[in-house]
Amino acid sequence: MVDRDMWRTGSMIAPGVFAAARNTSGARRLLIGALLLPAGLIAGPAAHAETATLTASYTISIAGVTIGRADVTSRFTEKGYAAAINGSTWGISRFVSDARASLAGSGRISGSSIVPGTYNFDTSEGDFTTQVRMSMRGGSVVQLEAFPNLIEAADRVPLTGRHKNNVVDPVGAFFVALDRPGPPDGPRVCNRTVKVFDGWQRYDIRTSYRETKNVTGGYTGDVIVCAARYVPIAGHRPSRESVEYMANNKRLEIWMAPVEGTNLLIPYRILIGTKVGDLVVAARQFETSGSIRQASTN
């Protein structure tokens, strides 16, 4: 039987792959978590004089075997973003688990700051479903519904009100906004700590600059490679082997690609080393159109 507490806390996070990959004891949990990886792909509100759009498709693989895909429809404006992301298991993996996930997020862009407004998240695998409905204002959670609840456990790090302040949701977590135009600088893009709350857990994603690569395929051009670390803060159970594994995992990378016509970057490729092989989410289609100006810092 699936350990549903671990499934929630270990796989429900969108930058979330980090927590998803730490749960290497079950293939199904990896599948669900991997479906959420492209949640960092953001976009903007529909009607605006200056709009940039992104349409992207990603393949999800473990140890070189494709297990899922995710499709992103997104739009950016000068001051805002919104995105719709849908993922499912794919190919032979459906014989193991017919899993589906959908995410939606929207919010404001202020200089280099992402200020989320709404976050919706749904998954299903057989008869097991999860759901999050979250509203935010000024970096704080003001309304939250998360189902199912975490089970009570003596070793769980308590989640308090302060853990819901000065945070972003999983959709906004991997979205990088630069406060000035021009070619993106690797250290400025990567050297940061993103404070994430997903409805169940509070954790940090800490990234640092590794290198700049030129790639071809779904996207052609330079990408910035960031090393990443997963740092659990609250809501998790530190006694779990999976939590310790991911907290100590140094084989984590995020490749950031610029969205043409904007001062924004989103993940092009994500790699996480696991006990069953590398978990990779990679763009096979990456199309942008339109142009916007970056909003000035308020």
C-alpha cells in the first residue's frame, strides 16, 4: 500500500521534484513527483497590450526510460504571469501507474520579485487524489485548503504561521525575473534561495551558478546551469530516509533558458540523481512569441 503521507510530502512539490526524487522507494511516487517538475514554467495574464506567450512540452524520464510528459500553456505581461500545466504518465509507465497532475498559478512581477496571487493543484492516481487551493498576498498565504491533511507524527517538524510568510508557491518557485534587460548573467540568475510553501511543506531551494551551455533541440541557444540543493524547513519528517537522502543529494541541476522578448527565465532541463537512476525533465518543444517590458521595481 502506498505510504500516502510520504506521497504527499515527498512528491507533491513542484520545484517539487527535489522532494519527489528523495522518495526513491516506489516508482509510482517518482512518477507523480516528476509530473510536477515543469510547474516552474510560468506565464502571464491573457489580455494586455504587450504580451509574450510560451508553449512548451517536456518529456520525463528515469534512467533513460520515458515515463511521462507535461504540456505548458502560458502567457506573460509587463506586470503579471499565469500558467496552465498538465502532466500524465506516458508509454509503458501507464501499466505501472496512470497518474495525472494539473497546476495553475498567477501573480505579479515587480522588478526581480515574483509575487504570487493564486495557486491551484490537483493530482489523481487510481482512487487517490490530492488538491490544494491557495491565495496569497504580498508573499503571505491568506487562504489555504489542502487535501488530504498530513498525518500526525511525533517526529514531524511543526508547521506554523510564520512558515506561510515571505514565500512563493511551487508555480512561482522556479521562475526567475531579472530587473534589467540584456543577456542574463549566470551568477545573478543562479545565486539565490527560493523560499517555497506548497500547502503541506515549507522548504528552500538553494541554487548556485555552475556554467553556461549552448544547446539545440526544443530550444536553441545559451542556457544557464544552476546547481541546486533541497533544504527542508517545516512540515517534513527528518527521520525519514527519503528526506535525509534528498537533503544530502548533490546531483541536482536546473538549466534555465530565457523567454524571448522578456526579462524572464524558466527551466529548460531539470536533473535529479536518485537511487534508481537520473530523473530528467527536458524540453522537446519550446516556442515563444510576442514581447513585453519588464515592470519597474515598486
